[in-house]
Amino acid sequence: MMRSKKWLFSIVGFLIVAVFLFPIYWMVISSLKPMSEIFGESTLFPKNVTFEAYRNIFIGSDLAIFRHFFNSLIISFGTMIGTICLAAPAAYAIARKNLKGITLFLLFILITQMFPSNMLALPLYTMFAKIGLLNSYLGVIIANMTLSLPFVILIMRTHFLTLPKALEEAAIIDGCSRWGAFLRIILPLAKPGILTCAAFSFLLAWGEFLYSLTMLSDNSKWPITLAMRQFVGQFGTNWGELMALSAVSTLPIIIIFIFTQRHIISGIADGSTK
């Protein structure tokens, strides 16, 4: 009986994974099909494999695609670093200090996480226009941080709550300052949680579209998500090259997940125990 349940759960799990991975599979095989086959009879396997779409986006684009990739890296790394630098001290203070109204403050952070980006785009655009941050990487980075910062603070706070206070108290007795104990003792122990939040903020910024569309008028600063619009025209869409670029743009996400999978899983598990 138990063995049949395991087989049933395995089959159900496989079907769920297959449903979620099928769009990715369809994206990849569509990028390997000639244009005539994409609009012809739909098949699960390409009849005539071609890499023309990949050749066109890399060789026939005057290296513009590489520039867009570089722009995405600047925005994503900037968002990740800024989010962690602000969220780590804030989460540590919330976890260690007995502040009045902390429950309401955490509720406020949770509510801000629910705000959709299209609701914040216009106020941020107006504010950045007044201080000169439009059409700049910094403006997009700050806008992306408004999306990732609330979630990261909540996750890192719960992770800091799992660390005993005796560790930093012992460091302070040995001569460390509060900041020294935080930087030398707490942060190394919180490495899984930090890596989890860093990966989340990077991936969120990598796939962000609306803020870049709103604030970047210079196409030389467009990230890769915005560059995909070039393949969508008024009278048609170049589906082969669009699918090829979409497949290539997922590679950083896959690489990050492969190298940080163990830390992400342990960080989420540790951060959910409080």
C-alpha cells in the first residue's frame, strides 16, 4: 500500500513538473525550427533543426544583444547589492530590538510587498524626473529595490531570529562593537539566508520589464527583457529570434539556481522556522 502511494505521488509530481516545464520546452524547440515550420503543423519535435535564429541574434545584431545582456547584469547586480546592504541591517535591527509597534511595522512591510509595480511606476517616474534619475541605471535599480526590499527584510528577519543572541553578546564582551559583531559573527552565520535573498532580488530584477520601459528612453541602456520588444513589430512578430533570445536570457537564471540551490533551500527552510 505504501509503495503504491509512493508511485502515485511520483507520477503526480512528474506530471506537475512536466506541465510547468512544457512552455520552456516549447520555447526551445520553437527557436530551433525554421519560420515556415513554426507557422505550419505543430509538432513536439522539430523536423528540420536550424540555428539560424541564434546566428541572427548574435551575429546579425551588431553585438547589440551583448550590450543588452550587460545592461541586465548591471541592473540585476545593482539591485541585488543595494537590497542586501539595506535589508540586512534593517532585518537585524527588527529581529534584535524590542521596538514598539513592530507588529504593525511588519504588517506595513507585508502590505507594500503586495503593491503591483504598475501602481508604483507613475509615482516613481514623477519623483525620479524631479531628481534627475530618469534614463539611468540607478533609477531602475532603485525602482527594482522597492519590489524586492520588503520580501528580503521579512525573510532575513526570520533567519536572524534563529541565531542565538549569546554569540554576539560573547563577541561584544571580547571587545567587538555592535557593528563588528554583526559583520564578523552574524553575517557569516546568516550566509544561507543572504544567498537566498540575493538570488531572489537578482532574478526579480533580471525579469523586470515595466520599470525599464517607463524610465529608460535610451535603447542603448535597455535590459534584455526590453530588447525583446524589437522582435515584435506592428505587422508581425519574428517568433524564431524572439524564442531564441528568450531561451538565451534564461541561462543566467539556470546557472544561478544550479550553484545556489543548496543554499536557497536551506535558507528558506531556516527562515521559515520562526
